[in-house]
Amino acid sequence: MDPAKTISADEYFEQRLNDQINWYDRKSGWNQLWFKRLRFAEIIAAAIIPFLSGFASNALAFKIAIGGVGVVVAVIASLLALLRLQEHWISYRATAEALTAEKFLFLTQTQPYDKEDALHLLVQRVEALLSKESAEWIRSVTKPPEGENRA
């Protein structure tokens, strides 16, 4: 390999590893935030239905409101199943933590990075983690949501 084309550990950290850790951290946080927001809205909407039912005996407006809130609950539940926010939140967090662990094992020259070719091993392991995450993401977005069958 041409030594002029190789990069240093610092360059790899700057150009690849830190960028990927930050990306997975941000995406994990975004998915967690939206999962919790939607789940909270779903819980509140579902709790409102029995409350409104007590007033709905003869009032058309309450019956319409109950139906509308029921639609909101169904839409939120469908979005949660479709977007898989919780699944992505957990997967992205696990990947960010695994990348961070590899980084600090390398920086502290802890096994398996206590050998001469530590940078090559780091690159192989990091790229394997990223490749695995990409494959899992493709699998998750191409499989049907739970309970849905493909025709």
C-alpha cells in the first residue's frame, strides 16, 4: 500500500469514527424523543375516551369527539409501528456505545488494541459494526410491521 495514501489514527477518528459516534448519538436521541412524545400522546388520548364517554349519552358533540380521539389513538399506534422509533432508538444507542467502547479501548491500548497493528484492527472492527448496523437498518425498513402480512 502506498504510504502517502494511508491515514493516521487521528485522521480516522476525525474523518470517520467521531462523525459516526455523533450521528448515531443524535439519531438515537431523536428517535427516543419522538417515540416518547407519540407514546405519551397515545396514552393521554386513550385515557380521554372513557372520560368523554361519561358525557356522551345524548350529546352528539361528545360522540364525535370520542370518535375523533379514537382516530388519533389509531393513527399514533400505526405511526409507532410503521416508524419503529423505539427499535431504531435502541439500535442506534447500542451502536453509538459500541463505537465509543472501541474508541476508548484503542486510546488506552487495551486488548485487543495492545498490539502493533492496532489501527488496522480498530478500522476493521469499527467498519464491521457500521456494516452490521446498516444491514440491520435495511432489514428493519424492508420487513412489514408487526402483525402485517405481505401478499
